[in-house]
Amino acid sequence: MNDSLQALVDRSAILSAEVQQKFGVLIAGSDFDIDFSAAPRLRFTGDDPVDFRPHMIGSSVDRRADRTWHWGWDNLNGFPTPVIALSQQIREYGAARDITELTQPELPVESAETPTAYTLAAKAITGAWAHYPVPAGGGTTVWVLVDDSRLDPGEPQLKPVVKALASAITTTDVSDHRTALSAYAELRGLRTAPLPDGGVRLLCADGSADVTFDDAGRVSSCQAHQPLEGEAAEQYEAAGHVAGTAAFGKLAVDEGEEPLVASSPSKRVEEMTVEAPATPAETTQVPDDDGADAVEADETPAQDPASPATQQSPAEQTAPSDSPSPVEAVPQSEQVDEQPEKKGFFKRLFGR
């Protein structure tokens, strides 16, 4: 991954983790249905169905002889423009900045984290901060972005902020923790104050967290304090209101152009009739901190609530031994398992 693409991943990683946690709560325990017609819809069913507007950005294939990522803007199967309009922005962004990974229609998937990395980069480019990996059978996953006002995390609160930091640095290949945290503060409107040792204090209305870094720029500790008091309270007031640059439910997409059709020979479009349940979100209470107690590390890093079935199990997916997790991680959610075929799922999907 080149530096420009990695910078996009770093920029979006922490905010993405926080929004995915909220997304997971909204869709917990639901099955889903998706419509890639001219009026795209991602519906999570149940007693209280909830609909979202999906933007298909790409698909990944994980088969023995075929592990690839294909960008949605190539539109190999001629989906209606509204389905792939947002992904066009990704290609345009890459072309303007000479980021080859964003301008080549198909790329090899070098690791299980590659599709997630491309998705995080897409979030930083488009401003759609939630994603859902749609299992489509045959080793294919279709990755969609969602922008919705219901996913707005609101004013920063200490527990979600610390959980998002933990999740991002333990489950995502973030190369520059300091820069990632700075970008998150900017996007989120999070008040901060410098620490004498070069660390940073995160300031929320209900508490603070002192984050320190090692010589390699990685987060080495995160001391959470509740309630907000003393010097931290004074710093919070002195910082004043900070407006976050991330927006929710305001995404503007030009859907007036004809869809881009690849010049390569069209692959066969098959009727896909598979369905899988949405991944239920699991939540854990971060203990209330009456004093300066550290938020301890969990050996099993967090997985966002919409992770694909190809991810490792909680027992397998642990932080590297040479990079211990310095903050508490949200427990890993359950995996998405393929379910028996059900009539009328995808009308048109990638025939791979």
C-alpha cells in the first residue's frame, strides 16, 4: 500500500470504528435485504425494520485461485447509476493524486485486511462513515458505504471515544497513531490539550483520557479519568467549542450521468439467491472511573460490528506480541455465516 493510500486509512480509522459501533447497535440481531435497483435500499428486518441508502464501492473475492478487489466504478455488470455513483468519486480522487490503487479496476487482495483498507480509504474520500460487507456467496463480498444522520455519534463522550481508539489501533493497520488521532479529533470536533511528555489529552464533557506515544509514534498508554475535573476541566472550558468536519446524512452525490461500463469483456451476471444475517453488535461497559484508573488492554482486539465472514475468529485475531494493546478493546462481534439460499435476494450481482 502506498503512502497516500495509507494516509487515507489512518485518517478514517478511528472515526470509522466509532461509527461502526453505533451502526452495529442499530442493526443488532437483524437479517438484511438489499436492493441494487435505481432506488438502492439496504434494509435490516425484524420487529422494527430500518432502511439505509447503500453506495456500492467495490467487491472482494476470496477463493483459492482468485483473491481480488474490484472497484464499483468499473461497473462491470451495468448497475444503475445511483448504485455506483459514489464510487466514481474514488476514481476521480485517485486520478487527481496519482494513487494507482484507486484507478486500477481490479487489484490483488494481498491479505484479509486489504478490502477493509480500501473501504476505509473510500470513507476518507467520500465522507460516508459507515460500511456494511454484504456476503454474496461463492467467496464474494460486496462492500457498501452508508451515510445517514442516525449514525451521527453526537457530542464526544469518553467511553465511545476510548473504545474507538482501541478498536482502530488493534484491528486496523494504522501506520501513524499520532496522525490518526489528530485526524479523528479534527473530524469529530474533539477538544484536546498537549501533555508535557509529548502526549495528548482527549477532553470530553464527561471525562478525559491521557494518551502517550512510544518512540515509534504508537499509542503506548491511555489513562481514562471520570468525571471531568481539575486541570482537565479547565482545559476543556478553555478550548471552547470545536466543530467537527465530519458530516452525517448530508452526502451529495451526482447521479445524473450514465454509468461507466468497463471496456473489458462483460462477465456473466447471475441471479444471486443468498442471504446472511446482519452481524449482531456486542457491547461492553467500560467501568466508571472515579479516579485516574487506566483503561486496561484486552488481549482480543475489537472487530467492527459489520466485519465480513472472512475475518479471523476472536481466539485467532489477537494483537501482535510486539505491539501490545494499550487501551481497552471492544469485544469482537460474532462472525457472519453463510445461510441457506433464499429466494429473491440480489437481482443483479457480480457473476464471479
